[in-house]
Amino acid sequence: MSQSMSHDELPQLGLVCITVSDAVRYRALTRKRLLQFDDAEQKRMLRELYADNLARFDRALDYCHAQDIRLYRLTSALFPFADDPAGADVLEELGEAAGRAGRRALDLGVRVVLHPDQFVVLSSDSPQVLVNSLKILETHARILDLLEQPRSPWALMEIHGGKGDRIERLIEVTRALPEAIRSRIAFENDEYAYSAAQILEVCRGAGVPMVFDAHHHIVREKLDSYDHPSVTEMFWAARETWPVAKWQLVHISNGRERFTDRQHSDVIWTMPTAFRHAPWIEVEAKHKELAIEKLRAEWLVARSGAVEATA
């Protein structure tokens, strides 16, 4: 993996999971359907599904390489039910093939990250919720290990804080996480439970990176611009939590109906000025690759011109 980044290098825009076109898609399977069959048939179905989705991940790497996309958020549903015994067994069978796919991502210079689902709540008061959260994270960490991704924030697992007003609890649980998880975990601010300032406190206390989401921030704080001073302040404060500054990853989305609408728009119309200094940006827009194309054609062109003007 490349760790070098010049001061003038343009931000890398990341694709989130799938494309609007059929170029990057994955198969799914419901638990209800899976449980209609006996154990042997369940394993056969999972074996077929996992192999197919791994091949689709390989094609996603083809797509990213062809489009010069160097950041890819892998779907958290790549291997459904991999945290169940049958799924875990089948997952281990894919070790060699998964390793080849993961090494290829590294060779192509495509950074692979994950965003586990909303059921991960490390700040919960419920022992069962915490056990389930750890089980999910352990499974995702195992997948990243099988893909031979590094145990570092380069191969990020980004989650929300979960239950609010539990900063000390969140720090305590995060510090005690197994190394395969803790070495990759990062927290993202949200609209309701944890503000950017609160997540920053968690990340500083736990010694893990902060993924700053500018849109969550403006929605929570009821701001009218991405250029509010607090956006710039939180962007740079979040960078200080990264062990390698040029690995810093941020999120961008725009409101669908109005600026502070929490629902995501199809493309990105406006960007924080501070994000011109972001090394890696996940583009959370409904129209996926079309949003990336628009940003490249408009925002990155302006960013490139600004760099040349100051050279």
C-alpha cells in the first residue's frame, strides 16, 4: 500500500458498496429462506453465495481500477450469516481465494474499508447487545484478515457510537477490544447520539481514529453552511486522531430536500472547503459513481486549479 501523499495531491473519492449501474452488485439471502433447508443444504447455499460474492468483489476491484477509484467501501453483507457456525465454517473454506482477492486490492492500490451495520452498539448497557456487537465485529475482522488486509486504520471498520451519554463506557469497551478489531476500529459522529465533539473525545480517550461526517455535523448543530468554522475545526481535530495523517478518511453527503435534511441526495452539490485537504472521502450519495463523476468534473477540477494557482 502507498503511504505517500504530497501536499498538492487531490482527494481520493470513494465508492460506497455498489454502483447505480449493474457493474458492482452483490447477491443477498434472507434468514427466512435459509432456514427452510436442512443443515447440509444451508451450507451448500452459503458456499455458492460466498464464492459468487467474492467473485463479484473481484469484479468490483476491476471496476474501481478502470475508473481510477482508489477507495472502496465493501458491503457488510458480502458473506451473510458468516457469524453463524455454518457460515463461519464456509467462510474458512474461502481462505485461499479471499487472500488472492485481498492481495489484488493492495496491488491495485484500492483501499478497502467496512461500515458494519447499526446493530453494533458498543455503548449498550445490555450484556447481550454487547456480546452480539462483538460477534459482528469479530466476523468483519476475520473477513478482513482473510482478505489479507492490514491490521491498521488503512483497512478501516467505521462505526457509530450507539447509545448516547456513554462516553466513558464507550472508551472503556473500545480499549478492551481484541487486537484484530481495535487496530482497525474508528468512530463516526452522527445526528443524534454523539456529536462530532463527543466522538472526538471518545476517539482521543480510546486512541482510535475519528471519521468526521460533515453532513451529520451540520444536521445535528443546525448549521446553514459546510463552511461554518466548526466544520473546519472538527476536520482538523479529527486528523490528529489518525496514526498516519494521510490515511484520514471523511464522509460527505448532501440533504435531499433541504440543506439540513438527513436523507441523502442523489449527487453532491456542495462541499466543505476544508475537504480540499482531505486525503480520502467516502461519497455517500444515492447515485454512487455518478456523484463521484460530478465531483471530479466540477469540484476536483476547481481544487486542481487552486493548487496550480498557488504553485
